[in-house]
Amino acid sequence: MPSVPPCAHAIVGGSGTAAIEFPEALGDPRVRVVGDPIMVPTPFGESPPVKRLVLTREDGSVREALVGRMHGWQRGVDRHSATLALFWLFREAGVRRIIAEAGAGSILQNFRPRDLILPHDVIDLTPQVSGLLDPEHVVVMRAPFCPELRGAMWEQATRWAADKATRAFDRAIYATSQGVRFETAAEIAAYARLGADIVGQAISPEVYLAREIGACYAAITIVLNYAEGVRPKWDYELIQEILQDDARTMGHLLVEALVRTPEVPGCACLSYRKRVASSDPAAAMTDTA
Ligand SMILES: [Zn+2]
């Protein structure tokens, strides 16, 4: 079996960077792609191709990162199997921090296309695949997005918003729908009643698989359209335009956020991963700490 190199950081690319060859198209001299993409067989099928990057930080130190792309990477493979395979690979590499990007449709009237949103919580409307990567642990979904990674992404998002005259928000509940089709107006009205602010087909299962493998996770979304029924109509052409225009900026944001996260995590994410002690019902769930 091909070996997976150890690596503590990872990026999961979604719609926001799908229009470019990421990270090569950034032309950023601090970012170097090493070797050929890694593809390994996993219990969930062959992994998506993963690039290995070396990022040079301001102080001259380097940080390695794996880059996997989820958006449309292969026809005929369901997204959940592909995500399980990717996160199986991340677990083998010992990944401890994952940042992701995705497109979103706004369920709220007051978000606008091109707004940048860091969701703070998620409602997963897709079939569950939890407990497969590490049956020894169960995860608590308190604070599902790492505050430290969110902080690093927020700093970059506000900079982008100021430069490009758009807006950044750090609170929204993201509903994950199964796809690949878009939702009906009645479905969106139902999601709104559940409390969702934006909708898309990413973030889950990534958000809980990250916690299962003991990694911090945060995601940024860019609003591409209004969800069905929110406005009389929305513009598919505008979605394509945003994806083309903003892919490089999104790529730069991911790189900047990753190089700026502190060396030693200062968050509580790992404490939400609990060991299952099934042989002793009285201590069925204990802290890993
Ligand atoms: Zn964390």
C-alpha cells in the first residue's frame, strides 16, 4: 500500500477554488507543490488525489499541508464515500488542523452574493457516516468549528471584504443538503424554519469526520446565490461569474490563514472527542484528556 507522509495541516477545496489549479495558479512563491498527487486505496474506495505543499512562513520556517479537492473530483463516486476516503488519508497522515471553503446559497434575505461567511454551526440533512473512521471514539459537536482556525480565517476574510467592497460575517447556521441537485422552495422554507441561514452541499460530513480523527476544522463560505424561493429568481450565470472572479482570492485566503495559525493549538476541540469504554458501562464515555 502506498505510504501517506506525515503532515499536520490540510486544506479541503470546494466550489470557491474549483475554477483554478490550486495552489499552482496563485503564483505565490511561498507555496511549493512537492511530488506527485497522493492517491491511496482506503476501506471507502480510492482516495481523491491529494497534493502535498510546503508553505514558507514569514519567519522563514516551513509548514507542510495536504490539499484535497472535493468539488466534482470524480463522477460516479458519492460524496460521502469520497470524503471518508479523504479523511481516512488525513488520519493516516496525522492531520491535526483542516481548513475548508465552500459555496453557499443564502436562505436569509439580508446576505448578498459575494458575501463571505464563516458558519458557526451546522444542520446536517445528509445520511450519517459518523463512527466509521474511529469506532473507539464518539464526538461531541459542541463548537463544531475551531475558534482558532476561525480567527485566522476571519482576519483574512475581513481584509478581502475591505479590498473588494464586499462583506464578511462570522455567524450563520449552514444546512448541508444531499445534492447534487438544488433544493425546492418548499425545502428551503423548511430549512429556514429549522433555523438554517445558508445552505450548501459541503461542510458535512467533513466537520464531524475531522473531529473523529482528532483534527480541528473550520470553513469559510462565499455566497453564490439566493436559495430557491428566497427571491423571485436567482442568476445561474452570476454563480459562474463569482466562481471565476474570486477563485484566486479564495486560494490566497486559505494559504494566508494556514501560515498564520499559531504553532501550538490553544483551543478545546480535542476535548470534545471522547473515548468509548464499551466494556465498562459505568464509564461508557470518558475524556481523552
Ligand atoms: Zn481547534
